Amino acid sequence: MTLFLENTWTPHPLPAGTWTVTLMNLSEEALTDFTLSLTTITRIMPEHRLEGARLLRRVANFHEFAPPEGLVLAPGACWRFSAEGLNRSPFHRNDAAKTACVTLKSGQHLPVQLSDLVQGHAVPVLPPPRLPEGRLTLPFASIPWPNRIEAEAGPAPVVIHAAEGTSRADLRLMLSIDALHARLFPAARKLFQISPAPGSLALTFADDAGIPAEGYRLDFTPERITLTASAEAGRRYGLTTLAQMLHGAFVDPQMRFPATGQIVDSPRYDWRGNHLDCSRHFWTADQVMRVIDILGWYKMNVFHWHLTDDEGWRAEIRAYPELTSVGATRGYDCPGMLPQLGDGPEPQGGFYTQDQMRAVVAHAGALGIEVMPEIETPGHAACVLAALPFLVDPDETPDSYHPVQGYPNNSWNPGLPETFEVLETIIAELVEIFPSRHFHIGGDEVAKNAWLESPRARILMQREGLSGTFELQSWFARRVKQILDRHGKVLVGWNELSHGGGVDPENTLLMAWERPEVGIELARTGYDVVMTPGQAYYMDMVQGPDWLENGAGWAGPVPPAQTYGYEAEGEFPEELQHRMRGIQSCIWCEHFTTVDWFNDLVFPRLPAVAEAAWTLKANKDWLRFAAQVRLHPKL
Ligand code: ACM
């Protein structure tokens, strides 16, 4: 059956306007006895006015509507309804129904094709280009740009070979960068080999204990390249710079290779992270490894793996198989979770087995990248409570609190001892898989009235003298910190973990995401901070103000130039700068339904963050970056 759905939005009445939905039957059969389900990030709130339909259910962004009693949608006919009382005005074309599905009385689900959200009065214009043409300062390809480079350009060698006497460890490292390059650019010419060949240039490795562990020096002469470092990390980054420059010279006619001269380089920040949300959209283990390859190419060193959120649990936990048998799949007929965020009629989901997670850790480790797991607590846990219902206070008033994404009662309950037993077990399994010193426990976006209608949470509040949700949250986080302390881990969380009394700043690191100023407040309180402000480093934000842009709007638009130019430590008072450990991009995936969307939103902003993490402010140059970044690999 060909069914088509159109979304339009008009800004009246204030504050959030009217959303109109039209379902068209373009088949040759009448449609009767059906409901219509939509997944839409713009939601209909409990206080709403709906004309032409009845809202049967809404869970987060899943909505199910019934047509007027007895409606028969004849071939060629339309059913139109409109809603006021939206959670907010949509910002962009992807902000209303992402998927639609008609369900027949028989239980059969029929896919519905649909339009973008059309804004009533907007004149569609094509967005301006995101990157200027740019201009090179030197004809060498390298992102992040090295902190000191003085070199004369010459023709590229045919290949780089290892000088005689190179250790097996250095040969292995050199080949691992060659393999990384070949994975990212399978059609490109190879860069390194062991033995000399016609037109090849020798590479010699040397040690200098005076160079920082992640730093390196490259000396170029017509006879040889010398790579000097004090540690494997620096040697790896030096090899990566060589690989990028040689690849650039092979594929981009503007690029050459250093004939003589020197590069002296080391990173600006220790923490050069990137986060990937695998809950809202499930990325396969192979795709995760490719993201890690891209981080390796850009000399990033932390992969923050967002393994759980309301929309799905992705890590196999042997003690609680329900977390993945129930909590990893969304679908119309699934026991735990309804479709969300662009899911179609077929069930959507997946999870990583423990072996797959180990393989990801090993893959990242070989590129010098630490994998930090994140288990969202206490909020963003709808999938946990669907999978393990014994973690719900049976006397809690249902639907008594909703965080910003609209899930009802979605938080681990600190009033239940089982909460900590389960977390203890989960953490014990995960620390066996993730050797990272850092363990991220979430902490963001707990509804401000969470647990207040839970008798068990109220007993806890009375016993411990706690007042309100955020003191409960702080008590919860301190309990989890005790578990992590026993495993020798640093607790990492989002900035809201400082609320309600926070946690001990010792061995704690918080990520400032809501606004840049939050990072300074955290540092002043004594926390180590990684800066991840949505206004610069959230890769899901739209890249321009136009209605036709893809992406999220709450902190946007975030054009690539803004991501590149943003100076995270800009406002930090000097005496607090030592608390700023580094910066991180975050790839949130509520809006990502395909690899194309990923590539469209993540590039070129991810390399921009990589350069901001490595290259000193004085050496950043947007036009030089813009001219180089077109060579980036894609997912
Ligand atoms: C967040 O974006 N809620 C950390």
C-alpha cells in the first residue's frame, strides 16, 4: 500500500505553534480500522489541543494516533489533523515525524513514506557552503597542524622504507600506521615498507628522553627522514604525520612533501576525546572500530563509548541477560521498548558481546586510544527499568516525573538496595573488559522532581536527611563512587553530577556540556574538567541557521568555523587552567538515522575538534584547515 505523510508547522499560536499532519492513501484500496504511529522529536505535551485525531499513547517521542471514529481512507483520500501544545517550536526540517507507520486491526504494520517538516512561511534557500575555499600556508597535509614546522617542499618519495637496523617494535608500529591508512583509504597507494625500493626514502628512528611522551621531532634531508621521540606515543604520532603528508601528496595536486627541514610537535591537551552515542542509534562493532580509526588518524586519544541511554542498552552483561534481550531492541511488538527516533516497522537495535567490546578495546589500544565506557546513571535508564522491572519501586506513582526527553520515571532509584547490587555487578563485569582508568557514570538530565513520588526514595531521604531530587542524586553518585574507588577508577560524569552537594572532587572528572561557563564553575569547585560544550563540540548540532539544515537545534547552529575557532580555555582564569584537562567532541545520535547523516554532521567538525585539542591557539588557522580538511576519511 502506498501511504504518504506530510508534516507542516506554523508558528501560531505562541509559544510553540501548530503541527499539521496529513496522511494520504495513494493505493487502490481503502484503509480502515487503523492507527497511525509517528516518531518525532517535537512532542505533543499532556496539555494539548488535537483536532481531527485522538492521541492513544505517547512515550518519549513515540506517538500513536487514532483517526476519527469510523474513518475510511478511500483511495486518493487524505486524513489531516493538527496539534497545538508542543514541547517546543521545531528548529529545522528534521524536527517532526521522522518515521510513520500504520497499524491495522490485524496487528500488521505498514510503512509510510514521509516528507520533511515544512515550515508554513519559510522561503526555502540553499544553505551557504560550510567551508570556505581556504588557502594553504605550506603545501603539506596534516591535521592536526604541527606546532612547529619549518620545511621546504619537494616531490614526494614513491614510498618510505625503514632504515637498516630498525627495531622490530618500530617496524611493527610503522606497519600499524600503514594498515590504519589502508583501512581508511583502501584505494590509496601504500605509504611504508621495510626494504628500499626505487624512489623510496629511508626513515630512521631515534630516541631523545627530553621530548614529551606524546611529542616527536621529524628531520628531513634528501637522504633520509629521522623520527625522534621518547616513547611509543610520540613515535606513533610522528609516523601519523608522515602518513598524512605522504597520502596528501599522493592524492591532492596542491600538496608536496618536505624535502628538507624540521617538525617539532607535541599536543596542547592530554585529553583529546570523542564520544559516540550507540544507544539512540546502534552502530555495529565494525563501525565503532572505524570511528576509532578516524580518531587515531587525527591523534585523538580517548574514545568515550556511550553504551546506554533511555533508548537502548548495548553492553552484554552476563549476570543480567535481560539488559540486552529486552533492553537492546525497540519495536512495535517488542516486550521492552517502543520505536523511537526514526525507527521503522521492523525492530531496531543490537548490542556488543563482551568479546566484541574486548576487540574494540584492543583495536583502540593498538592506536594509543583509551576506551572509556559510559553507563548512564541515575537518569536516562528507561531501557534498564524495562529490562529489570524489579528496579522500580512498586509503589511509585507511575508517570510522576519526566526529564527533558519525555520518558516517564526513567531513573535508577537510590531508595532500592537492588539498584546498587545490580550496578556493583555491572561495573564488576565491565572493569574486566575496559582497562581504562576512567569510568563514566552519566549523571545528566535527571528530572528535577525525580523520585519524589517514590515511597522508598522518601524513606531514604528521611533516613539520610536528604532534601529533594538533587541531594538524592548526589547521595546516589557518592555510593557509585565508592564502587569505582574499590576498582581504582576515576569517576567521570556530566556536569550535573556537581548538583545537590556533588561528589568528592578527588579522583573525579566532570564534563562541561551545558554551557562553557559551567566548566569554570566546576573547576572553581575543585573538579578536573573536560570541556564538551554543545555550542562548539556537539557534532549533532545543525551547522547553519537555515530551516533546511539537518541536526539538533538547542545549542545550535554550530558551523564548522565555530567548532574550530572556539577556545575552551579562553575564559578560564589562569589559576584554574590546570583543572582543564582537555576537550572532547560528542556524537549524539538522536538525529542520526544513516551513515550519510553521520558523515554530513560529523565532518569536518570532528577534525576541527582534533586540531583544537592538539594545536596551540597561535598555530590555529581556519583557512589553512579548510584547505586541508577536504581529504578527511569518512565512516
Ligand atoms: C548531555 O548532552 N545530556 C550530556
